[in-house]
Amino acid sequence: FSFLYDAFIYIYERDGFWSMISSGRSDVILRQISENLSYWNGINYFFGGTDQIKFLIEMDFFDLFLFLGLIGSAVIFYIYYKTVFKNNRKIMFLGFFSFCYFLFAFLAGHILASAINSLNLVLVSIFIGNSSYYISNTEIYQV
């Protein structure tokens, strides 16, 4: 695995931290967004609309905004919040799980749109929701 470490160090030294952590996707963000927004009018900011092939950034939060706009993105996150965080007793682990999931979505592409990742999200959420354990600030309890 030392060749992987060497590759990441090389990219870090050549292009910087954000390019290394995002696999070079961060290098195209500003160019792709500014070119896409030059075609937009006011309605597009609320509802999105873009050529998905030409302006794909492959970082899900940016792609979500470009495809669905502010309102569509807010609806997606509202549905996610209402379905995953409906059980408050297990919110600590769900918060950690959600943070990791969205961190991966921010740094990588096709996480939110992937059927396999969505299935994993649903299965983990069901498992956590049906678990007879919950976590307080200091202890784990069984219900």
C-alpha cells in the first residue's frame, strides 16, 4: 500500500490538499459552475437545470444544486432529515453516520444518486431504527 501513500503525497505536493482529498475534482468546480451559471436565469437558481453531461462536477453537493436548484436541494435534505432522524433516541449515531455519508458525498461523486449507496443508507437507517439499543451522553442502554 505504500504506492498509494506515495501517490497521495505526490498529488498533495503538486496540487495541494483539496485536490488530493477530492481526487482532482476541486480543480474544475469554479470553471464548471461559472460556465453553467452564465446560461441561467433567475428561475434556475431556485429549480436548477443544467446539461448533466457537460457540467457534471462529480461532487454531489455541487451537482445537486446545479441539477435541482436551491428549492430542490432543500426538499431532498428535508426528506432525508424527516426519514432518518425521526427517532431521537438514536440521534448520536445517526448524526455520525449522516456526517460520514455527506462528507463522502461532498468529496466524491455519485454518492447521493447511486442506487447501491441509497440502499445501504436505507438498510443502515432501518437497522438503527429497529435496534433495541440507544446511546445517551455517557452510556449505552437496551430498551
